[in-house]
Amino acid sequence: MRRPSTASVHSQMRRVQPSETRWTAEDRLSFRSLRMGAAGASCLAMQLRGKSLTRLDLSDNQLGDNSAAAIASLIHGLPQLKSILLAGNILGNPGLKEIANSELQTNGMLEQLALGEPPPGYSTVIKTARQRPNHISTEGLESLLAALSRNPNRRLAALAAGRIALRAEAGQALSAFLMEDSVLTSLDVSSNALTSEGISALLPSCAKLQMLDISETGCRGELIHGKLCELLQKADRLASLSIAHNVLEPRPMRRIARSISSCASLLSLNIAGTAIETEGVLALADGLLNSHTTCLRELDMSENGISEAEALASLGKIIAGTALQTLRLNRNPLGNAGICQLADSLDADSCPPDGPVLRTLELGSCRIGRPGATFLLIRLRDNRRLLQLRLSDNFLDDSLDMTHIEALRYMQYLHLDSNRLSLRNLTRASRVCAKNRFRVQDQEPRALRKEIRHLQVEEVKLREHKHQAAKDSAEIFVRMSAENIAAEELRQLRLGIMKSARQTEQKVASVEQKLKEREAYMEKLKDALEQTAHENELAIAEKRHDLEDKEAELTELQARLRDVEAQLARRRAQHPKQVAEINEEISAALPKTEEFKSNQEEMRKELKKLQEKTLIDFKP
């Protein structure tokens, strides 16, 4: 295929003129797979400046790092741009840095940035292999995250970084950004070699996300199941989780299944190609069936080698016992026996009256032949809930009885491509589904018209009832007004009576209080008088006793006084005689005094002589 020249790109862009096209707020434009280069991007930026585009797809081109300035100018020139897709453009670290530093750190409108895309799903008809994916390392990712963190008005909530050659070190950078960020709600890092190390570093910071895709990142369940379980238990907004094409193993899957069943916010789970085997299916079914909090609506279990009867029985229980609406079992070797066992849970009799709540079932590449498909179609005949069934790439051929398909009155989409069915039978099947869709589409208008006619009659009755209700309301209002006036007067009267009663009660209480105080004072006074009288009696008795003692003592003293006076009189009479006798004794003793003195002198002399004889020195 010849590469278009720059002139041809300019000629194509001249057709996009404001006078020729009316732009609305919902305009979306795709330039996917046009081999556009830097010149085309610059021309595109000039031509689309000021337009009201909200979504622009530039995937699978040849923009490269040389087009970074043009891409930044394009983002800046579209004031209402909310989503831009840049996957598969050979962008590297320099180009991403230039876009981030020049535009993303100031842009306040962009909500989605896609630098990569996940691998196409089973339903994709053409699976495009990325020949020129973006090659962005941890350095470029850190520059992007730093620019986003510097933007105070940022609205970028979705970042798709799938298949851009990230390594394990990118997990640390993303984790550090998510710990501080509260705007980003959707993150896709699928098809990058982050390994278990990078995923283990990333998972603890993902509790604020609503969508997380870590499929095909080379992680193992044995190494990440602890962090993953903590995330599922802690996250309260996580609605979509994809861990597809990573080896989880049956043992870690048991713990992961318990955490999945306890995550109330999780609505979509993709565990395709995780090698969980029968044991993992049993653990997941047990967790979902025994959980009262799970709200899981979409489950992808493709490419897990499910074929055993126990696993299929558990899947049947999941279909019949949960609120699951979409189940994908593509590329599992179910076979005819397995599909017959699974079909029993899809019968309307299993969950009367309309069957299970499952709306979409995908069974592509499941080795289903005519017997299994026939049994499945018979079971789905009365199922009103299942609207879409995929049986692509199986062993169906023209021996399949088409009357079973024509008997499906409620099936709206039946995919039978990549089978051995003829174009005639495929057309018959598509016509049946189209007829069912049209019937459903017409059924609602007919029901609405019938309801309108019924409501018109009811509206007339409603007007009459409203008129009568207005009269009744007026009369009720008058009576209620009189009742309110009487009630108000009664209330005022009761308030007056209650006020008078309260005042009287207060006066009575005051008088009673004073009376009680006076009675208490009289009691105290009586007690004081009795105590004083008792004390006076005791004092009088004590004084009388003291008086008697004093009188007895006085009598004794008077008697002693008389004795002393008598003795004094006797002594007065005897004293002169005693004085004369003493004087006579003194006079007789004076001569003896001189004699005693002379005797003393003589004795001293004799003593002195004795001392000298005995040589004894007596000191005076």
C-alpha cells in the first residue's frame, strides 16, 4: 500500500472547513491507521483549532517524537477535547516529556489519555498486531506523572498505558503518584513487563481507583495475592478489575476468591487465561454464592481449561444463584457434555418465571457440536432474560435444526460466525434475532400507547377528582381555620389557667416553706430552752454542793481558829518563862566556852607533835 504524501493530507484537510461542517459538543473524530506523520499532525492542528471536538483518535499512525509539538498544539487548540488516543505512534520519552511539560501540566479539560491499548478481545474480528507501539520507559512515565501532579486544575481521570514497554520500576513511580493523587480513577497498565515486583508495588496505592487493568503483566498469584487481597478488602470504589493472562494458580485463587466476594463495589472481573483450573472455579463459586455483599455483574473466565463436571456445576450455580449479567467462557473445552450440564442452569424452570438474570453468554471456541447446541437452544426457548449468545468458532454445521433457533422468541443477538453453517442458515438466524429486536422495540411503543389511552381516561377522572378535591379542600380549610382559631383560644385559656395555677402553687409553696422554716425555728428554740433549763439545774445542784462543802470547811476552820487562839493564849502565857530559862542557860554556858577554847589549843599542839613523830604531812 502506497504511503500518502503530505500534499494529499493537506488536500484532505481542506475539506474540513467550518463553512462545510457543523460542529457540536458531542463531535468525535478518528484518524486511526492513516500513516499520518508530523506534517499531517501540524496541518491537523491548524485546521481543527477552535473546534468543539470532544474525542480524537490518532492511534496507529507514524507521529513519533517529531510530532510532539503538533500534538501539544492540537490539544491546546481544542478547548472541549476530553479524550485523545495516541496508541501505536512510535512515541518515546522525549516526545512524551514535551507533550506533558507544554500542555498536560496546564490543561484543565482533558479527561482521558491513551498511550497504549490492551490486546483486542475475542469479539474483535480483525486483531491488529501493533507493529509500532509507543516505547515509553519509567523516565518518560515519571515526567508525565510529574506534569500531571503540577496541574491544579487537572481533570485527567483515565490513563491507558497498555503495551508501552514499561518495566518493574514503573510500579514504584505509579504507586508514589497514586498515593498523593485523588483525580485519577482509571488505570490500564496491561501488556507491560511489570512482573510481580512492579505489580506488588503498585497494588497498595490503587484503593481510590474505579478501574484497574493489570492483565498480561507477567505477575504470579503466589507473589501478588497478599497485596491483591488487601486492595480488594480496602477498595470501596473499584468497579472493574482485570488480571487476565497472569498465572494465578489454584491455591492463591482461594484467598483471592474470598476477597472478591467481599468487595461490594466490584462489578466487572476479568480472569481469562489465569490457569485457575477446577479448584479455582470451585473457590470462586463458593465465595460468590456465600457472599451477601457482592454485586458482580460481569465475569470473564475464558481460556482457563474448564471442562470438568465439578467446575461446570459450580458455573451453573453462579448463573442461577447470583446477579451475574455477563459471563464469558470462550476457549474453554466444554464440549457437548459440558454445554448440556451448563444449559440446565439457563432453563427458565431453574429460576422461575423468566430464568436467571444472565443477559450475555459467550461460548466461542468451546468445541460445541450439534447435540450440545441443540440441547442449549431447547433450554433457552423460554428464557426471557438471556438476550445475547455467542457460539462462534464451534463445530456447528447445517445439520443443526434451525427450528430451535426460530423458537427463540427473546434472543436478540446470536453469533454463529466461524462455524460450518451456510449463509442461508446464518441469514435465518440473524432474521430471527432482528425480528425479536423489532418485536421488543415495537412492544414498548404499543404498551406506551395503551398506557396513554388508559391515562387519558384516568386524566379526565383526575381532573374531576381534583375539582372536587379543591372544593373539599376549601371547606376543609374553612373548618380547619375555625378549628385552629378555637384551638388557639383554648390554648390561650389553658395557658392563662396554667399560669394562674402556677402562680398560686408558687405562693402556696412559698407560704408552706416559710411555715416550715418557722416550725423548724420553734423546734430549735424549744430544744435550746430545754437544754438551757437542764444545764441550769445541773449548775444549781453543783453550786449547792459547793456551798455545802464551803460551809463545812468554814465550820472546820472556825473550830481550828478557836484552837489556835487558845494555843496562842497559852503560848503568850508561857513565853516569858521560857525566855528567862534560855537566858540563864546562856549565862551558864559562857564560862565553859573559855575552857573549851583552851582545850582546843592544847589538843592542836599535841596533834602537831604526833605529826612530827609519825612524819605524816597533814595539810591544813
